[in-house]
Amino acid sequence: MSMAIGISIGDPNGIGPEVVLKTFSDLELLKFCTPIVYAHFDFMRQQAKYFSLELPVERMIDHPKQGVLNVVDCWTETFQPKYGEVDAKAGQLSLISFIAATEALQKGQTNALVTAPIHKAAIQSENFRFPGHTDYLAQAFNEDALMFLVHNDFRVGLVTDHVAVKDIPRHITSDRVTQKLNTVAYSLQQDFGIANPRIAVLGLNPHAGDKGVIGNEEVNMLEPLLQTHQIDKTEISGPFSADAFFGSQSYKNYDAILAMYHDQGLIPFKTLSFGQGVNFTAGLSAVRTSPDHGTAFGIAGTGQANPHSFRKAVQTAIEVVKRRKVSI
């Protein structure tokens, strides 16, 4: 059996089902992995017909088959999408899919998990009080999960991810920055094959605080930490002023950038790589990736969704699993 890739379908009112089906309509990819989608067979078959996509879709009974898109029925009935709508039922189904795919990953039934985009408001329930996939996975595996956006040699990790702007400073602690730095360095070595990684750390404040004129987090915490914290075979530099760092294209000199908060890292990343990047969850003992976009309700159901980022997410998952097996 080729590598088993578990796939959670995301919000069925979004572009998740479309990009999944488009990705595996390229039958060449089915030679390198065995995809297992956690959804409903009738729903996936109906979606393939709706988008006029030709590919072998089969209900998985006991074991997955090679050369087909395997579908595990984790819903009790089919579902007619209301494309582009925030809907509690759609959110419930996306959660059922995600939990089933996560459990399969935990049990070793799949080698990796690729998650299609959820709608963060629609998915909230008694069983899911998280701002995103990454936070749920960190709890499920009881490990330090870090959001790591990757596109070729451009990689951005986040100290804080889905945190309200007003709450960011209290989350930027010496222990947390140290933990995230260690996670980034280890992932670069283990998952991306970089023996001697170079990591740039961004400051929290404009101009990296200007020596305490615009905030003191850099002077009091980040600068002393970066001067003393050492990671074997790793070069750590910073803190850098975020605007000048990206504006001068200094990011090209590093294997990864550690940003302090979501928009500081993701705005430049998506500006430079949108639709081609992959969201990789570093720090987990299991491998999980996702595309770098959301549910795209504005184009859901129109057939316009580009599957490139989802395909890259599948390819990255395959590559990381292979590297980890080699490095063991």
C-alpha cells in the first residue's frame, strides 16, 4: 500500500470538496499516495458530478484501495451544499470529518493528515472551542504545535497565531519564544532536511522598539534571549524591524522567519506566495498540512477554485513523512 493520506473535507459550503476532487483528478498523484477522505460517499460523488470531474471515487469498507479516492462515510446522510453560506449544519459536518480524520491519524491508520479549510464561526460547538485546526491538534496530541507557512525556501513560523491583537503582548514571553524557536529549528532539520538552519526573529513593536522608544519588549526580553539562547547547529538573528526586513528582501537570507503574531508573518507570506503556500503544523509527532487559503465562500460552487495550494499540501505531507522515516 502506498502512503495513506487522510483528508478532512472542510466546510462543505466552501471550496474544500472542489479542491480535493480537482487535486486527485490528476491520476498521477494517486501513484504516490492513497487518499482517504472523511465525509460521505454520496456527497463526494455528487460533488464530482456537479464540478464535471472525472476520477475514481469509492466507498471505503475495510481497507483503502490504491488508485482511487477512498471515502469513509462519517456522516449518516448526504448533504446538499448551500455554497457560500455560513451554516451550522455545514460546520457540524466539517467537525465530524476533522475529528474522524484526526482519530485515524492518532491510531496510525493514515500516515499524514491534510485538512481542507473550515469556517471558524460555523464549526464552533461544545466539542470544538478552538480558533483553528492547529490549536485543536496541539491539545489532541498534547504537543507544542506551531503554525509554519512554507513555500519553497520561504518559511514563516508564528509565536502567536489566532490571538486577538489586544492580547498579543501578554503571550510574548521568554518561555514561549524559546519554545517556538526550538520547534522551528527542529522542524527545519527533521522535516525540511536543513542541517544548519538560519532563523530570523522579528521584533514585536514597530522598528523593533527603537531601543525602547516604541515599546520595551525587545530591550527587556527579546534581545537578551537571542543573545544567550543557543540551539545546536543553528544560527539565530534578530530581533528585526518587520517592515524593513521584508522590504529589503532580507528574508531571502534565512531558512525561516519567526514572527511574533499572525498578521506580521502572514501578510508578507501571503503577499509573496498566496495560492502556492502550505500551512504545515510543526512540533507534532504526526504530519499535518493544509492549503494557505480559507473557505473562499465568494467563489464556492462556481468551479473557479484553484487546487494548487491543496495539491502542494498533499505533496508536502508526502515529502515530510518520507524525510522523517529516513531521519529515524
